Amino acid sequence: MCSNIRVMATAGISTVVEPARFIDGRGPAADAGSHTEERDVSSSGWVLDVGALGAFAEGVVYAECVLTLARERGHTLLVPMPAVLAAYERRPADVAGPRLARLLADPVVVAADYATGALPEHLDRLIDRARGDRVAALVVHLAQTRGWPVLTDRGDVLVRLWPGLLIVPA
């Protein structure tokens, strides 16, 4: 069941790449045409947006498969804390709380936050372009700085902030 996870490179969300293409380091560039830069994510991970975290909070099998694949392949799941809060607010606390807590406690998960201190100038510009959506801006910023794909249910919104962003539908 977990082998059905598919990765989409966003150039109009038209190219579908099997996960092994990311895992073995060949990346999507060979299939994605000139719209996507080549990225080696073989020893990296994925950034989780609100939709992906919501899938974890709901116990969706797809989300568990993503976690299993990350564990098996040594990937990191980078979790912006504002996205966790947004996912938590959208689900019943008695269900979302324990599931999100288990996710955050997993060794392959790394929490990221800019709650204190000055924001990088680039992030400030992204927040402006996102019309104040700090979560979207942070997700894109984290993906940009690492060259990692984003698991999300709002790829169209995030791609407007960074057209070269790789999207994994959540």
C-alpha cells in the first residue's frame, strides 16, 4: 500500500514521479522538463504543510506510509510548528493531539519555528507575497532553503510563492 505514494513536480502539476526516483538520488529533473531544477533529495526529506499534518492527525493511511518511507529511507520530515498549530485547530483535540504528539516525537521528525527573534528578510518578503499567510511562507522558505519537496493539499497556493517548488499531494 505504501508503494503507491507518488511525487508530483510542479510545473502546472503535470509530471508524476515515482518515489524511488527521489530516493535513489536521480530526482525528477529527467522527467520534469525545463520547468524543474535538478535536486538530489536522496539524503534529505520533506517539509510537511498543514494538509499533510491534518492527514497525520486524522490517522490517514497515506500519512503513515509517508512516515514509514521516511524511516526506511533515512529522510527527515521537517515540521513547521505554526503548521502543527493550524492542523491542531482544524481537528478535534482529543484525536489530533495524541496523533500529532506521536508524530513530533518520532526520531525522523524535526520541528522548525521562527517564533522568536527577527525573521530572515527573505521570509518577510514571502509573508508579504502570501498575503500574510505566515504558515505558507514558512513552509516555502523551509523548502527553498533545503531544496526539499512539500507534502501539502494546497500546492497551487505554495507554487505561486515559489514556482520551482516540488509538491507531494497530501
